[in-house]
Amino acid sequence: MKNKVVVENTLTPFIEHLKNAGYDVYTLNRNFNLKNITSDEYRAIVVSGLDVFSERETDYNNPPVPIIEAKGLTPQEVQNIIENRLEKIK
């Protein structure tokens, strides 16, 4: 089974890199569909910056998965962070 991640739709290089690495990538249109992420089926959410989230849309329980800020990171570095977190879960 593939690992599912959510990536902000503006992060095209990250989307392509993670798809090529075998991830099942779903896109996030800024914070518009963030409230729809309500399960732990996704392994991570990758956003351009934490300012993507509006205070009224998020809280400590929603979304229930790790959020990775891609600002200043390469696609490979983001993949490494996701994989390190997956190893800790196992």
C-alpha cells in the first residue's frame, strides 16, 4: 500500500518528486480543503509556509497528521522528513 501525503498545490516540484518516489499525492488548495482532512490515512501535509493555515480552519486535532513547512527545503529533504517520521511509527 502506498503512503498518502497531502501537498499544497503550488509546490509542483515537491508533488512531482514525491510521486516519482512512489507516494500517493493529494493536493491542498491553500487552506480551502484542509478541514476535509480528518483521518490519519495521510502520513504528512506539506505546505509552503505555516501561514497557509487560517486560525479558524485548524486546531491541534485537525488535521491529525504532521505538517511539514517546505520553505527553505528541497523536495528530497521533505521526503527524508516524511520517511524519518514513518520509521518512528513502525
